Amino acid sequence: MSIDPAIFKAYDVRGLYPQEINEDAARLIGRGFVSYLGAKRIAVSRDMRLSSPSVAAAFIDGATEQGADVVDYGMMGTDMMYFAVARDGHDGGVQITASHNPKEYNGIKMVRKEAFPLSGEAGIGDIRDMIASGQLPAPAATRGTVTTRNVVEDYVKHVMSFIDPGKIKPFNVVLDAGNGMAGLVAPKLFAHLPCKVTEMCFEVDGTFPNHEANPLIEENRRDIVERVVRDKADIGIAWDGDADRVFFIDGSGEFIAGDFVTALLAEAFLLKHPGAKIVYDVRASYAVKDTAAKYGGTALMNRVGHAFFKQRMREEGAIFGGEVTGHYYFRDYFFADNGFIPALLILELMSIKGQTLRELMTDLREKYFISGEINTKLSDMSLIPAKLDMLSAKYSDGRVYSLDGTSVEYPDWHFNVRASNTEPMLRLNLEATTQELMEKKRDEVLAIIRS
């Protein structure tokens, strides 16, 4: 039985069901996962996709065949799986999910002890090679057991501990769960808050009858934006399919970029924990480091990717980390990402400062002009190094560094260009001190990438 090696990605396993990822593949990956970790007991959970129950069952079958005991947590969000692994002291854990991908996909997110992620460089590639070369150890003499457990109530209690619910003002809030796992969790959290809540797409449904559960794409935000404007809401909050990422809309219907959310969350933490360290990614707006400095914290730039973030935060004891893609990490949440803590902290910050989300954003929008991520597809992976060299040469009079791709800084503008992990694509993020300069430099850098 062979598996398409292309389903093994930089941060997870993912592919079309059943052509690329299916029960046979899941069973083998279950065996490989247990063998790689030498795991005695693991956690398994799944999202709402129609194929997830059978893929999870097959993974559990492979894991128990290899001798591991499995605790099946049933259907829940990815960040809840992290909670279960860390809190219950498992050797590892797995969420069956394809995250924000369309309904035709499924996948497997894998972590070791303390919810530390496996990645392509550490674990995922090893499991792929073990299966491809027929090197899986023989099944165990005694099959592992399967038990079930539920962490929802304890999870809600832990997430609520990040704020003082008594401080939250009765905001008018619109929530869009995208028919994903947030529909399971958000009602339990917001039941503790005085907000007037409008729920959209809260029925957990793996066919995604309303729109794909990927709020980064504008068309998937159309419904929530319309509703926020129509209801004159103070804030709109949307989640991706497995609910480990969260996105915000202000009262005028404008989407808040992830680096600005990171800046607001940095402020929220530094007001409570003066002098703390914040980790942000190499693509981000200077708003993050400037906000950290303003409130007496230290901002540490990091390469993109959750494995790198979680490692750096552990090393530095950082209280919080944020990526522009909507992943936010918390020291007091086992250094893992969570899709609900940011929502609560933003509501608390609005309450403490007596401002709407739009008002919180005013200073940032007047000072920082960002391009957002602009992707350019190339005909071949082999072109990427030459393009990055061209950029380094053209802008050699700036501060050039290669923490992750190529970054260049000038006093009034800066950019990062990095390659996609999975396809021949370059991703540009650029920022300047005026809208005009941002557009001019954006077009200039894109011309080089696309030449």
C-alpha cells in the first residue's frame, strides 16, 4: 500500500479525500506516528468534515495496532486537542482536519508531548519516509485500548481565565463560525459575557453550506461584513474551520489585518504584564514592535511557522506571539495557538479603553500602510533563489537580512519576500509610512518578482 508523498506538508498532512488522503493512509500514518514518538498513550480528535469520523477511526485503528492506548475526544477544535494533550499528559495528539480548506479535503495535524508540533523538518518527514520505505515496525503483540473523554467544560474555564468577564461591556457582536468548530465552542464562552450576540453559520456542518471556512478570503467574509454594517455592530469575529484561527471586522465592516490584531493583543498583555516579551513574524507591520516599545515590552522578530514560534516563545518565556495569518500563541496556553483567547482579549481591551474596535484602530491606520500579502506564482521552484538574489542586489543600500526569505528595511518603508512551503510561489508583504509610498514601492518590488 503506497501513500502519495505530496500529502506530507511543512506543518501537517493534507490532501483531497479519498484520492490522496483516505482510511488506508490514515491507518498507516497512525502506526507511523506512534512508532516515531514511541508513544504509549495519545489523544485523537476530529473536525466536522463528512470524512473525519472514518479517517479518525482508521488512524485510531493504526495507532492501537502499534500498541498505543488512544483517548478519543470526539469532535472538537484543533486548539482543544492541544489543551487535551498538554493537560492530560499524553505522549502526543492528533486532530483530523483540513483546517480552512474546502470540504473535499481532509488532513492530520500532529503534536508530541506538551502539544509541541511535529513539522516537515521534525517528525512529518520521518513518518512519510518510514511508510514509503516499508520500515514501519511490526504491530505490537498487544493492541492498545480506546477510551473516550471530553474536555469542553475545562477548556472553556481555562480560556475564560485570560480575562475578567466582569469588565466586559455589553457590546453588539456578530460571530461567524463558518459552520466549523467555533459553532460548538463560541456559545459556551459568550454565555459568560453580557454582549448582544448575533450568531451566523453556527450549525456545525462539514458540507459548508454557506461559505468556505476561510475568513482570509474576502468572499467568505461578505456575509459577516454585511451583517456588522447592517446591525451597527461594535465588532465582527470569524473563525476558520478547525477554529484555531480568528479574524476581526470593525464596526464599519473593515477587515483588521493580523499584524494589527497582534499589536492590539500585545497592548492587552503589556497593560497586565509590564515588561513582557512578545514574538511577531518577519512579515509584520512595525505597529507590533512600536506598540510593544510604547507599553514597555520587548518585541522579538521570528521566522514564520507555528513550530518556530512555539520553540522561540519557550526559549524566551514570551507571554504572547502573533502571526499575520491569524495564528495567536499564548504562554499560559501551553505556548499553543488558540482561536478564542484573542476574541476575549480584544473585547476586554475595548471595554478597558472605552473604545470600539474602529476607534482602537484609528492610530494604527493613520501611521502604518501595509500591502497585505501578495502572492506571485512562478513557473518553477528553481527560479525562487534567483528572484530573492535580485531583490537583495537591487536594495543592497537598505538593511538586508534573510531570517525567512529576503527582508529589506529603509527608514520609511520595508518588505519581506518569502517562498511558499508547498508550491512555486513568492509572497510579498510591504509597509510604508504613507499610502502613496506603499503603493509605489509595492509595484516596484512586484515588477522585479514578476520580471
